[in-house]
Amino acid sequence: MKNGLEDVIAAETQLSDVDGEAGRLIIRGVSLDHLVADATYEGVAALLLDGLMERSFAEAQLRDWLAKARTGVFDHIKAADAALLALPPVDAMRALIARLPDGEDFDTALRLLAAPAVFLPAILRLQRGEKPIAPDASLPQAADILRMLTGKMPTREQTAALDAYLVTISDHGLNASTFASRVIASTQAGLTSSVLAALSALKGPLHGGAPGPVLDMLDAIGTAENAGPWLGAALDRGERLMGFGHRIYRVRDPRADALKGALKPLIASGQVDSARSALAEAVEAAALAILKARKPDRPLDVNVEFYTALLLETLGFPRQAFTGVFAIGRTVGWLAHAREQALDGRLIRPRSVYIGPLPAAA
């Protein structure tokens, strides 16, 4: 038995491979660096779902169908009453997704891919007293998300950056939320049920809740000159440095480099606060130096949350919505794993070891 099921093999998958020793992520036979360079959200979605649904399709077809699905789910925003809008964005989004029909078919999958992309921007606008913006079926998913969030057509660099983020976090092995989706799928409960279970796991701070606190840390540090002293004092207090270290990766998280690269066109075109980006670079350098000095036998490097925080802040998402944005990108991975598990047809039913008291002898 291993606590946390660490290193336990619980599934065979053709979807993604995470090599923590080499710092490598492969999705359907394609390395992450190639995917981020060439793929859009629709492209990686088509790649992940290929062969798992009842129909085959190309990226262009999926883009058209997904655009229509966004328009179709927008009507559910009417259910966002005051009680729902008082919830954190990810909880409000989950409540709206729970209203969608359940099933195993492709139309259900399309609704689930479209719903988070529509619901989150609408919820954020309603929570700040603004009117939701209807989807534009002529746009790809990333561009439409930003338009529905801000009310303005995004720049080419902004759309490319969000696409890169959605591609980067589309799938990542058998993490907690993905495992939850597979467990539910193994009961034949349906795709909506699987996504709701995964979303519930994602909101936990040990899984999907770290990008926002990275910004809190940057705010507290304030200046590049204060990075070293602040980080050292935090470690002296026994605090964790947000955005550093990962349970799987023993080297640098490849997703961190992908997102750092996605920020470069925004920085070059003046669409990122230069002081903010300089602070992030200084904090990264100082943290790596301090961690190496204090924990030489325990490799701790930048993880995906560090540059996720800067990228999503730059694109206009408030930090309380970061978990919801992650869900927009990861839903396709949850769906692919749910379908893969459902097609396997076997119920996931591990055993436990009883360590409680035994009955008294007669």
C-alpha cells in the first residue's frame, strides 16, 4: 500500500505521458513544445478526442461545431441568480454545468467543452454588475473567451497566449481531477457527471488553487530588490514558495517554459506590465538560488502555476477566476479520459486495508 497512491499504476492510457525525471510531457505522441508551437485549443481537443467518440472529425470541423455549441449553452446563463452569483466563480460555473444534460454522446461532449468557456466570462461580468456577452460563432474558442470577458476583440498576441495556455494544460497524466473523472466514468454515470466530479477535485487548493497565491506572493514582495530577503524569510517561517516544486517533476516543469515562452510576444509588443514581468523574473531567479542553497538534495524548480499567474493576469482574468480558466482548458482532458475509461468497461474498485479495532474474542 502507498499513501496517496504514489507510483501506483491505475490505468493504461494513450492520452498523455508525464516523465518527471526528464521533465517531459507528451500528449498523444506529440511533445508539449511542438504542440504549443503549432496547435490551437481546437487542434489539441481534436487530437485528444480522436477515436474516442462515435464520430471522427478534423480540427476545422470541431472549431465550427464548438462555436455553435457555445451559442447553444449561452441560454443557461439565465439561471445565474443572486445566490449563484454570490459563490466563487468556479462554484458558480459548476452549478451551471450541473444543469446540462448527461450522456456519453458527442453532443454532450461538445456542450461540456463549450460551457466553461461561456459560463466563466459571463459569471465574472455578472459579478461585477455587467451584462454577459453572447458568443460569436465566427471566432475560435480562445479569442471568443477573451472577447466575452472584456467586451473587446483581443489582439493576435493575446489570443495566441490563451491558446498556448489552454493547449499546455489540456492533459497531464492521472492527476487528482482526471482520476476522479475516470472513477465516475467507470460507473457509466455519463460525461457531465465525470466533469462535475473532476471540477470538484480541481477546486481543492492542493490541486488547482495555486496560481492566484503566486500573485499574492508577488504583491507581497513588491520589488526585485526585496525578492531574496522576502523569500528567505518565508522559508525561515516554514512557508511554501508558491509556484515552485511539483510532486511529479524532479526537474523544471516543461509547462512553465511553455507559458514563459507564450508571454514573450506580449512582452515584446508592450502588452505586459514591464515592472510586473521584471519582478517575476527576479523572484524566479532568487527563489531558484535560495532553494538550491537550502535544499540541495531536493530539486525544486518553477512549476506551471508561476507563469500561469502572470499570463492570466495579463489577459484580464481576476485571480479568483484562475481555477475556472484552468477548467476551461482541462475539460477536454477529463472528457478524453472519461471516454477512454468508459470504453474499457471495467469498474474502478480498489481495496482498502482495515486498521481499526477488531471485535473482542467471545
